[in-house]
Amino acid sequence: MFRNHCRLPASYHKRRAIIEQIYRQQSYQYQTGEHPTDKMVSIDKDYIRPVVRGKEIKRVEFGPKVNMIQVGGINFMEHLSFDTFHEGVRLPSCIELHTKVPKQAA
């Protein structure tokens, strides 16, 4: 039997591993009826996860979630994540950050 002994790039192996992971997640979901945790939805961008927002128009969104704080009319990105998080849990640390920012001289 003829065998081709060519080397494949690392990107091929990474992409194949992602496809295998997605296949395992889909098989798990089909067999159990449960959604797997940390579900992958993109082969090219394996870090993107679906985020359930609970809005009327779009129930699920994709992309990063950002927690912003405003100090003296300037907005700061306090936290950015592709995973879900609750802003209320981050509130005490945001208040602490807000109080540490020096006040502008008038």
C-alpha cells in the first residue's frame, strides 16, 4: 500500500483537535439530551462560546462580554471575557476601583 510521508502543519493538527472536540460535544448532546459545558460553536474561533442574554430579540449572542465602569466621564473596561459572568458579583470590586482613582483637579 502506498503511504504519503508528508508533514502537516501545526494548524492542521489544532484544527483537527477542535473538530474532534466538537464531535464529542455533539455526540454527548445527542446521547444525553443535555448541553455540554463550555460548548464550542466555531472551528476557526474555538474561544467563542454562546452567551445566553435573555433578551427579547436575541436570546443567545456570541462574542465577548464587557463590564464597563465610568469615572469622571471616562469609560474603562473593567473586565472582558468570552465566558459568561454576572456583573453584580463584580460590583464591589468596581466600587473599590472607582474610589481609588484620583479626583481631577478643577
